[in-house]
Amino acid sequence: MKKTDNDIIEAIYQSIKGKGESELIPLFKNIARFLYNRRLLHESDNIISKLEKLINEREGRVSAKIISTSPIPKEGKRMLSEMLKKRYKKNEAELEEVIDKKLLGGLKIEVEDEILDNTISGKLTKLQGQLTT
């Protein structure tokens, strides 16, 4: 019987759930050996991404990448966190802040497959689309 990606991801999740850092190192070595033996190392990025989504879902967490031109103040991060928890009905929000000096201004928020584009260039593109239709 061939295991699907979802079976493998569920098995990995069950094996790491509740483990401390010292317990995880040997587990990760076994997981890497398993993926190697099954010739699945080329799928490791995909498996890790799906595992992260599963962990976030099971633990009631939303994970977001916040892209801006400069660091976001502490209060702004708190407000973004609260907005994301409410929007996605989660207990916790994990924010990864990325500085991109190429943006003209504003924020871009990436949550899983959704992009909330509140950048100046995003607004200009949207305006251009409205004007040309």
C-alpha cells in the first residue's frame, strides 16, 4: 500500500506532537532517512509546507508574512495580529516581518494562498484596472 503525502504528513505530525527540542533532533533524522529511502527528498519543501499548515490548523494559529518598506511599530504588529486572528477565527497569529525597500509604501500581507495588498503600487494597479474597463 502506497502512503500518500497526507498520510506521511499526519504521521510526522503525530510523531513530533508534544515533543521537546532534545527529542526532536533524532526524530528529524529518522524523518529525513524515511524520505530518502522512499525517494521523497525532492518533495521535502512541499511536505514541510503542508506540515506547517497542518500544525497551524490543529493549534489554532494563523501564520502571515507582512511585507513593508520599514519595520512595523509594536502597536501596529499587535493590531495586525488581532485583525488576522479575528478574520481567520484563530487563537494565535504568527507574524513574519519582511522589509522590501522596493515597495512604494503600504503593506502586503500573505496568509497561505491569500494576498492582502494594501501597497501604493497595488492600489495604483487596481485603479488602473478600474479606469481601463
